[in-house]
Amino acid sequence: MSFYFLRRLNLLVFTLFMLAMASFGLAYLFPGDYLTNLTGIHFESEQQRQLYATLYKESDGVFWQFIAYLDLLWQGEWGQSFSSNQPLYQEVTTYLPASIELSAYALFVSLVVGIPLGFLAGLRHNKLADYSILSMSFIGYSIPVFWLALILILILSLQMGWFPISGRISLLYYIPLDTGFILIDIIRSDVSYKWDAFNDALRHLFLPTLSISIVTSTIILRITRRSVIEVMGSEYIKAATARGLNRYQVILRHGIRNTIIPIMPQLALQFTTLLTNAMIVESIFSWPGIGNWLIQAIYQGDYPSIRSGMLAVSSLVVIFTVSIDIVHKIIDPQRLYRQRVKI
Amino acid sequence: MPLLDIKNLTLEIDTAGGRVKALDKVNLTIDESEIRALVGESGSGKSLIVKSIVGAINDSWTLTADRLNWKGSDLLAMSKEQRRKITKDDIAVIFQNPVSSLDPTASLGEQLEENIPDHLVGKGWFWQRQEKRKQIVSRQLHKVGIKNHELCLSSFPHQISDDVCQKFMIAMALVSEPKLLIADEPTMGMETTIKSQILKLLSRLNQNRNLSILFVSHDLLAISSMCHSMTVLYCGQTVESGRMTNLRKRPLHPYTKALLDSAPSFSKDLLPKSNLSALDGTIPTLQHLPIGCRLGPRCPRAQKECVKIPAPRHIHNHYYSCHFPLHRPLK
Ligand SMILES: Nc1ncnc2c1ncn2[C@@H]1O[C@H](COP(=O)(O)OP(=O)(O)OP(=O)(O)O)[C@@H](O)[C@H]1O
Ligand code: SF4
Ligand SMILES: [Mg+2]
């Protein structure tokens, strides 16, 4: 078991190292002075440049430069943005939570919708309910996210006026920034319009969440359905039936756990797909998230932002993936209780 | 009235080469407090019969039977709920592959307790009932020879060795105090001493508690020591059935004779160093079943008529399905 953790940790560290290396390489590959690309400062005097050159060990060769870069990354010195001249560490930590928040709610919605429907379809395998759920899921899966988002805005916001078109919260409400997750921040704040603001934030969340969770719901639905079919066809389910348990007892006591445990990592990993989809949807809904921010950076040729934004997002995905894997190993009894017992 | 009465059970299953009759007009009866052996080569369909009786077959297979009666009432005609009640209360089954018939994510204790019928637990507060369950469970495990019951109950199926798992399955089947026990190779791969313990336990239950047993096995020695009657299966067809003594003394079907002759310790009058007899060839696969009597291509007595399926005939209650049985000289 500990060997396993070591291997995972090794993989994690190595991948993060490679990502850091790639982002370092970008500074050289982007047009312009590499030191400018790293720091985000257009140097006004040779003296100023010299100051940063010593900090980034420019004279020491690429290897030491990279080590210095890693050190600075670790200290939170990510350079500053060309466009806003703000420290990138702060920029990223303000925008990233908004994306994580959106993806997390979307994942929650997709699980709540996808798993029960998947069970329903799987338990009625080859019956009408199965076919209808499956064909609906195919339609949902085939709709492009950006198109769906536009249609939703067109109908639900512009025609019906039920939901706001863009943003995270109405400008009327001022919420002090704390964790970066808007709903949590609202609850933790002590403004007088707390519940109005909460309601407003929820209404802002609705459309972006809906548009990215439809695709993920269909994916989760199909993962669950396949697992249900497999489990319900297995020997131990037949054996449990043959022992005289009724269908509900069989499903409750032996079906659900066996269906969910093997697919848990797959389900959780949908978070990363969601994060990518969220980036697309963010720019449509002007959601102040990392995706929107990155796209702005790309338009403006803001190389330091692109470098650190990509590094932050990819590191997040890698860390998340590895943690899911480890958590799954910890709670799966087949792995947890691996030792054979002598009876 | 027999406890279980099966007449012309046919099971069609899907294989790569299309639909085939994996079981073809199988007949089997089990009387009250009888131990019946079901023997046949590997792949002859023994496990399929077991699964058909308890309804653990794939939904896509078709099962038809003239009779599949439990104490006179037809299991196929009754409602699902009624049938479930019978399998729950009266029939217990040990499947051939013990590990895969246990839920891998539930502890053995959970799965064993699930099988205790409520009337054995009695009434009381839930902790009293829990206490009672614990008692029943540990007593049952001791009976099948698992001494460290605490450890066993808290383990998961993949943690225990195969023979402990097999004993556990036996305990699990017996804990509901069934009328009929269907045991599909319950002692496979066990050590001889443990095997004889288990067989003794089963015989004792048969004598003291009138437990009927359908004993599926390859082990002719074990069968002859404990079974009262025997049904021989070849390739999904019942070829011969009757009292154990009659079958041993005078098999009527060429296949039964070959089967008995192939077990050296079983035929007493064997000269030292004489050749062991066996039929030529091997059991055909489901995709290449011969028409008529399925033994045809391998049968030393086969004639032209054998391309027609032989109807079951009988002498008293000794049934056989063969055009040219051994007691009639060949023309
Ligand atoms: N789930 C299945 N799908 C397709 N064919 C099957 C299935 N189960 C069994 N069969 C086929 O049915 C035939 C009978 O199988 P069965 O398991 O009943 O044999 P058996 O007599 O129990 O053999 P053994 O002594 O090896 O247990 C075999 O040819 C097997 O290939
Ligand atoms: S019917 Fe013919 S082929 Fe079949 S067992 Fe009898 S003699 Fe042999
Ligand atoms: Mg078998």
C-alpha cells in the first residue's frame, strides 16, 4: 500500500515538474525578451533589467535559471500581467475559484441527474425506459456546449427574462472577497442584503451550470448504466436472487455499492472535463473565471498570464486526478483489505 | 409425491453459433429425504440444471418444461413472489464457483446474517435479535469446520482461501434450514480429511433432519458412499437414472457403463495392470452437437437408429434413454 502511494506521489511530483519545465520553456518560445516574459515587466532601464536578471540567475545557464524559476514559483512570485500589471499569483487565485465553483456545482448537478437515470436505464436494460433514456442522452451528448449556452441565453434570458445573461452576481450587491467562492463568501459575509444576494447569485449560476452539466450528465449516465448492467448480470447478484432476496433487497444490499465503487474515479474525473467545458462557457456568460481570463490573455498577447494560467490549471487537473486515485484506493474494500486471512 | 419433479426441461441458450439446446428434455426427481447424485462430464450441463431450478439464468435464455414442480405446484406457473418465497424458505443452493457468487464488497458476516430466516431469530429488541443472529452464525460456522468464526465473519470474500470459502458457502446454504440443498461440487479442491468431514455433515443432516440433497459431483467414490440414487447426464440429455445400487450393479446405458469403468477405485473386479477403459473422443461442444442421441459418435453400440432421439424407457424405476441398452444383446 505505501509502495503504491510512493509511486503515485512520484508520478505527481514528476508530472508537476514537467509542467513547470514546459511553462519555463514557454518564456523562451514566446516572442520578445525571455526575462520580460517571465516577469511581465517591460523594463525601462538596463539597471532595472539587471535587478531581475540576478533574481532569475540569467548569467548562470539554463539549468540554474530553471531552478531559480522553480524557487520563485514556489514563493508565489509568478511575475505580473502585461495588461493589468497585477501580480499573477493574485490574479490566478482570484479567477480560479470562480471556475472551480462553477465546475463543482455542475459536477454535483450531473451526479444528481446522471446516477439515478443511469440506474433506471441499467435496471430496465433493453426495455423502453432504457432506450428512451439512452436516446435522450445521445441527443444531450451531441449538442455542442457553446451552442447550447447561446440557445439557453436566447430563450431563457432574452425572451423569457428569467435569468441574467452574464456575470456572477448583480452589480447592486457588493460582496467582500474572501474564499473566492461566491456562495460561500455571501454566507460568510455580514451584509444586510445577504439572502437577496444569495438568490441573485444562484440565478446567475443557473444557466452556466445547466449548459455544462447537460453533457456531463449524459456521460455519467452512461458510465453508471454500463456498470449497473455489468453488476446486475454478475454471478453474485444471481446468487443473491437465488437465495430468495427480492429485487429491491438485491439492488439495495448488493447492487448499489458494487455499481458505484468501481466507477467512482471515472465519475470524479469528470470534474476535469467540466473544467475545460467551463472555460468555454465562461467566456459566453462573462463568468469571471480562469477560462475567460485566459482567453482575454491570449487575445492581448499577455504571455506571462498565459504561462502561469496554463500552469495553474494543468497542475490543478493533475493534482486532482492523482488525489482521486488515492482516495479511491483508500475506500475500496477490495484494495483496503488486501491481506489474505488464515482461518 | 416427490419434492422436486422435473420433466422435459429444455434450456436454449445463445452461443457464438446461434441458439442451441444446452439442456434437452432433462428429467430429474428428488424425493423427500433423498440424496440424489447428478453426474456427468465437464460441460454436460449440470450447473445449468442447478441454475434452472433456482431461476438464476440469464434473461435472454428460454426455459421450457412440462413440469418443474415443487411439492406438486409448478414453479414456472406461479407468480414470481411465490417462487421467491419457496426458494428462500425451502431451497438452498451452493453454486459451483463460490468466490464469484459472493458480493465482493460486503463482509462475509453481513452476507451470512442476511440468510438467517426471521423465524429462527425470534422476537425481541433489535440487540437481542442481533445477539441471536451472532449465535446462529457462529454455531453454523463451527459445524462446517470454521473455528475462527470472528475473523471469518469480518473478512471479505477475496481475503479467504478457496476451501474456507467453500465451507462458508455450505454454512450459508444450511443456515436457513432448507428442505432441499442443491450442492454443485461442494467439495471440489478440498483436502481429503476436510472433504470427508463435510460429506459426513451432509449425510448426518440428511438422516437427522430429513434434508434432501441434490449432489452434483465428479467424485464417484463420494457419490457411491452417500447417495441413494443417481442421474447421469451427457451433453444436456439425461441418459440414465435410478437407484444407486441398481445403476452400479447393472448400468443399462453405454455411457453410464463407460463412466463407471473409468473410475478405477470404483469397479471392484479390476485385474491388476489392466487397461482403464474410456470412450473414444471428447464431449462435443454446444456448437457441434450430433443429432439424435448425442452420444452417437462416441458410442460403441451405435447403430443407424441412433440418429433419432431415444425415448426414455424404464424397468421399474430405473430409467434409461437408449435404443440399444446393455441388457439387450446386439443383433
Ligand atoms: N453463461 C453461459 N453462456 C454460454 N454458455 C454457457 C454458459 N454457461 C454454461 N454454458 C455452456 O453450457 C454447457 C454446460 O455448462 P455447465 O456449466 O452446466 O457444465 P457442467 O456440467 O457444470 O460442467 P463442470 O463439471 O465443468 O462444472 C457448457 O458447454 C458451457 O459452455
Ligand atoms: S441410443 Fe445408440 S448411440 Fe445412443 S447410447 Fe444408445 S446405442 Fe449409443
Ligand atoms: Mg458445473
